[in-house]
Amino acid sequence: MAAAGPAEVVVVGSCMTDLVSLTTRLPKAGETIHGHKFFIGFGGKGANQCIQAARLGAKTLMICKVGKDSFGNDYIENFKRNGISTGQNVIVIVAGANLLLDSEDLKRAANAICKAKVIICQLEITPAISLEALKMAYSNGVKTLFNPAPAHAELDPQFYTHSDIFCCNESEAEILTGIPVGSPEDAGKVGLVLLKRGCKLVIVTLGAEGCVMISVDDPTPKHVPAGKVRAVDTTGAGDSFVGALAFCMACYPNLSMEEMVRKSNFIASVSVQASGTQSSYPYRKDLPQDLF
């Protein structure tokens, strides 16, 4: 059952159903090989981030569109199982339902967006709709967390100026700035470029190396390392990080950003120690309680 009261974290974004086959190697052109396992999982960057925030204890709401089919129905049930409010479901009969989320949908959700503590947006829906949601939240004093994935080289400059936190990974950083990121030092260079474009605080995630943060208030890049773990499956780790960060921003707003990032690093590092995407995301009860 969804938590009562206004949502603390609102996500405007995508839902995807993952059809996964495991094999020992990729087939060559024209070749057929045997897989040893097949499973269906829940994905999509927006939904992933929402699920992780919810599992940590944030009151969450997802604004999205799904298809009128078994995949769409199963996804709505997945949200309900994770205590995520979806309001009145908007269901359509065409493929690519993510891209049909539009301005009218945002207007219907405006009350929830404007009462949230944090909004998360990405680029798996129509970019103009993500930007509209960010601007709606930003103008109402809601903290905006933007994850530019998948990255667009010609990103609308307003994304930079309407994001309180701009969080990208190494490959996204390179697409946006043209700077290859192979080290924390490179990530710092990216951060400086993005600050010049109007960002207030930039986080560049570096996988096993943690992340680098830099802000207008503290323009010296800060490397926040991650703990060493034995990774089983890194799929969705970046979304776990973003969801955890949104949870910290909403529920522990007095923490320093560096401490929020450390906690998010830890939670993402837990997620890579299990297989799958959302199935690997930890619940609050399964994490060290001193984390909270």
C-alpha cells in the first residue's frame, strides 16, 4: 500500500520490462547459441530510481505511461508491491508508451510535483517533457535531481540551469563535454565544464571508483571513493545511486552533500553484489541501521 500524505520523492520517467538471456558468450553474426537461463525483470531508469528510493523508506510517486498489455499490468503491480503511488493509471495501447507521456499528464500531476521534496528526471522519455517537469518543480522550490541518461550531445542548456544536482556517469559525461573520463581527475574537469554551463552541483559517478562531486559553492573537485566489493552484476547500479541520493535529500536534508553521496555509494555497492536490476536493490531493513 502506498504511503499516506504527499510524496517526498516524485519521479517523472520511464518503465521498461527487461527480457534477459544469460549465455557464456555473445553469438557471432549468423550464429545461434544456447542460453543457460532466461528471466523477465523490471527496469527503466525512472522506475529503477523510484524503486530504490521507496525501498529505503521515502514516500514515492511515479509519473509514467505503460502499455495496455501484460507487461504494463505487471509493472503497475510491481509498483504497488513496492509501496509506490501511481495515482490514476494512464494506460495506452501502443508500443513505446514511455514517449507518450505529455504536458497534459504533467498538468494532472502538478500538485504532487509541486509538493514533493525532490523530483528526479532522466532522458528515457521525451526530453522536452523531462525539462518541463524540472522547470515546474524548480519554480516551486522543489529540489531537482537530473540524470542525463541516455545522454544527448546537444542537450538543451536549460537542463543545466534547472538542475539542483546534475548526476552523470563517465560515458554520459564524455558525450556531454567531449572529455574522456578515465580517472577522478578527468571527472573533475567535466565538472568544471558543467558548472560553466550553469550547473550548481555536479556528480560524476565512476563505478567501482565511487564518484567525484563539485559545486559552485566548492569548485574544487572532491573524489568520494566507494568501498571495495565483489561485483556480481553492475546493471542498474547508477540508478540505485540516484534513488538513494534522492532518498537522502528528501529524508535527511540536513546532511552534507558529501555524506549523502557516501551513503549512496554504499547502497549502490550493495546492489552490485546480487543479480538483476530492481531485484538487486536493497531494502532499508537489510542495510546497516547506522546508515540511517
